[in-house]
Amino acid sequence: MADWPDILVQHAPSELTARRLISQLRACEVSALAFCRVLERWGRGDAEPATAGGREAALRHAADRVETALAGLETPLGRYLVELEADEAEGRSWYAGPGAGELVEWTPILDRAGVTACPNRVAAAYLELAVLVRALQGLSDAARMETTLDASSLWAGLFDLRDTLLGATVDDLRAIAA
């Protein structure tokens, strides 16, 4: 069954570059899902871990994992974008922005969990990581449905992800992890 890595390999001039990017994107995807799931559990009222200190540590650990994965994304993603060399720079991104389901007021949830992280930073990081996960899922859907994604659109979407994730999102995650 086709998945998002197949699209990256299909468009890559160098399979080695694609494999490096895929490996790092998988690490980003796994850690982003873990970060989002911690927050979503608290939103449902599941106080896991059982103590406020444990929850604080869990959020910091999840933020640190994502930040580390994103730090390792810069080089392989930059290399892939250079090698991809889209025919035109006017491609459209293949993923959408945050949906209504990701717009959550985290202040009462963090307060109830006894976590002191800045709710604005948590909200921003959650939104961007949810977009990353959804973008990869969209690529997987395109691969499974065997729809064609041109190199320009792939380049534009990856460029947008890089711009978002390696900027403010990393800063927010560092602040949460501190």
C-alpha cells in the first residue's frame, strides 16, 4: 500500500536524500503525534500522569522530543528542496491550515492539569504539529488514491512546512520544554 514516503521517493532525484528526509519526517510525525495526544488526553479529562508535576514533566519531555526531531529536519529537508528543483515556483501547497477541531483554548485544560506552560505557546505548537501530521496524511491519501502531485506543488508544500516548523514552532517548543 502506497504511503507518503513513496511520493517523496518518486520525486527525488536522489533516493539517498529522500530516505534521509523520510527518516527525519517519521521522527517528526511520531513525536508530534505524542505531543498532541498528551494534550488531547488532558482535554478529555484524563489526568495521566497522576500528579501535576508528572504532567508538567510529560509535556516538557514531549515538547523536547518534537524540538529535537525538528532540529534534525532542517538539513535533509533543505537538501531535498534544493535537489527537487521544481520547474516553477508557483506550485500550490497540498495541505490545508488548521481546522476548527484544532482550535482549542488550552488555558483551562492546562490549569486543570496543573501545568504552567504558556497556553498561547501550547496552542501555537499544537496547531502547527497537527498541520504537519495532517499534511503527511494528505500525502499518504494522494499516494493511495494514485493522484498525481506535481513537483512544484510538492516543493511549495514542503517549503511552507519548513518555514513554519523551523521558525516559530521550534521557539515555542523550546519555551515549553524549558
